[in-house]
Amino acid sequence: MNLACRPAPSAVDAGPDAFVRFGPGDRLTGVLGGVHGTGPVLLLPSAGLQPRAGPFRLHVELAGRLSARGIRSFRYDIPGVGEAPRLSGCDAARATLAAMDRLEEEHGCRSFVIGGICSAADTAWEVAGLDRRVVGILQADGICFAGPWYHYARVLGLLRRLPREWRRFARMLPARVRGGTGLDSAAFRTWPDLAQARRDFARLVQRDARLLFIFSGAYEERFLHPRQFGWTFGPAARDPRVTMYYWPDCDHTYFGGVHRERLIGTVEQWMTGLAAGEQP
């Protein structure tokens, strides 16, 4: 597993942006950043209810940075989000496949990296298993599973708290044991089970895809310890084509300037390495 990013080369202007229509009846739209760029295109589907600009324009800022490196990106709304209408029979994965087809047809794009935050990461995971044109995935607070390291970190965190926090936890415990009535990420995330996820992960590595996983501190209901990653995905998690970061000081949408710069810079350098064809 690779835990470091390489320095980025000098900037190259990849040209202007362009609107692209795709999907059933061309009713979906997206923005292709850096039209004249080369290498894999980073697809940035809308995440949750956030439109294609991304949380606090994250996708716009990232697209600008990549364009300056000669790398194309494509930010788009999935059906039912932002300006995109709901389309019968067309979900996020199907919309993404349609976007890839149109980008290949009109702009000669033949390889893609997909990803983003939360549900955008889930879209990337699903599409990567469906189409070999996907050569990399970006998982920001994406798929992971609790296990011994997660529970170890949770107990350790509890022991570090003041006694009044222990009493609060004890009051909440019966509801947790019963399962409670609230919603957590399991209520809307579309993941395979652990065994299937390990197989899917290993297959992506075997076909030479690059995988970048980033976990924030706001994802504490799912991820609390770096060694949880290796437990989740097994030996393939140590492959040099896999990069993982755990940033407990960051929030889920990277609102803070320092945190946002860290995320954008990390993705920029990772994509630059992919575009240059660097070996892990």
C-alpha cells in the first residue's frame, strides 16, 4: 500500500471547459474540464443531494487544478439531483456508463477514474466492477466495514473520555443494542457484503487499477483506525497500487481551507501520476 504522493510536474493548460449532454434523450448534462487534456478522465458524480459543483464548489476547484496539469475531469449530476431530472431505469451507475460512452464518442476519452465523497464513492465502486475502462477509483469516506480494529478504537476513545461521557454512553447503549430507530449510513449506502467487497477489491488490484481511499474524522460511525482498512480488504490492501489516508481532523465535506487544500492537492498529485503512467 502506497502512503505517499509524488511531486507534481509543471503546469500545462488543458484548455476550456465544455458542456456535454448524455443519457436517455440527452437529458443529463455535465461539464468537461480541460477539454484538450490527456490521460484518464476523472469523473465526479454528484454526491448525495449536492449538485455537480460539489460541496462548497469542491469539484469546480479540483477541476481547475487538474486542468492546469493537463488532466481532464467531468463533473455531472446524477438523475434526480441538481438540474438532472429523474429518469426511469437510469440510476447513478447507468448514468455514469452513459457519460463514459458519450465522452469516448465525442472527445476520445478511453480511460476513466471515478469517485468522490460518500455516495459518489459508492457509484465509483459499482461502475468499476461493470466496465474495464475504469482504471482507478477515488473513495472519500467510501466502502469499509467495522471489525476488531474499529471496536478497539471505539473502546479506547471511550476510555479516554471523562466519567460523565461514560454515563451518557451507558444511557445510549440499550438503544444501540436494540438497533435504535434512527438512520445511519447503512440505511442509504449500497455496498456488497464483506466477502464480496474483498473479492471485488482484489479483482480491481489484479487488473492494475489504482485505488485511492481517504477517510475523514466525520466518518466515525464507519472508520476509526488505519488498521481497519487492512482488515477489511485483506492482503490486497498492501499492494503498491493502493493508497490510503486517514485524516481524523477533517470533516466530511472538507469545508476548512487547510483540509480542502490537503484533499485537492492529494487527488491532484495522484491523478498526475496516473496521467504520466507512473508505476506504483
